[in-house]
Amino acid sequence: DDDGYDDIIVGAAYDSAGGTNSGAAYVFNGSATGFTTTKSAADAIVVGGSGDYVGFEVAAIEDYNGDGNGDAWVSAYYGNTNGAATMFLGPMSGTQNINDAFIYIDSNYQARHIGSAYAEVDDVDGDGRPDFWIGAPGESSSSASTVGKIFLFESTNL
């Protein structure tokens, strides 16, 4: 929230805030006195539908859109049944649905679990914004049923 204090995001994939095993990601804004980290004190929450397992992986990232606020990746392990990697722009507040993300990436194939891991990398495509590696451990190849893959997403293509 660009107030000079660190903020945190916490994933709770088995939370039932949006239905059975919907999962959730809770955002807590820092202050001069630190954090209050009870669910009811969250400054923002991202929820999904039953069985989405939102918050399986979360990651705070640099300012993606240049507005001075940090942003966040939030995964949904079974989002859209295949998994989903989503980006939310900061500052975040209130309750948001995983489907309302600024960026929503899902797999075309069942149970690929895209978004199970994230890594921010230097600006590969030269546009001044960070780029990302995103994992999909259930991704398969022609010779194996589940070998897993990582994908580089350049910000110019997101």
C-alpha cells in the first residue's frame, strides 16, 4: 500500500472462506507497530470457489504496473480444474475473487496445476517490468505422463 511499511501475503489453500476447500490468500498491511495476523484483521482476501485451493502458492512481487505499489501472484491449485496462476495489483483491499485477477493464466489440460511455483526474474524482454517463471508440476510430455514444466512469461506477453 506504498506507506513505507512492509506488507505480507499468506496462502491458506484449505481455507473455506468461499466454500469447501476454496482456499484463500490473506493480505496484511504493515504499520509502525507491526502486523495483526488474524484472518479477521486481513486488509484484503482473495477467495475462490469450492475445491479451487486458492493460496496454494503466493508471492509478493515488484511493482508490475508502475503505480508505486507492490503486487502479488496467487495460485489456485485446482482453479478451473487445471490450476491457475493469477496476478493481483496492489494496493489490495476487501474481498476479491480469484477470477477477477488482473492476469489469469490457466492450463488447457486437466490437473496441470499451473501456478504451483513462481519466481520473479530480471527484465528479460526489456520493457522495464519484471518477468516470471511459473511452474506446472502436472504438465506432461509426449514421453511421460507427468514430468512437470516451468514456463517463462515475459511481461510484454501477459
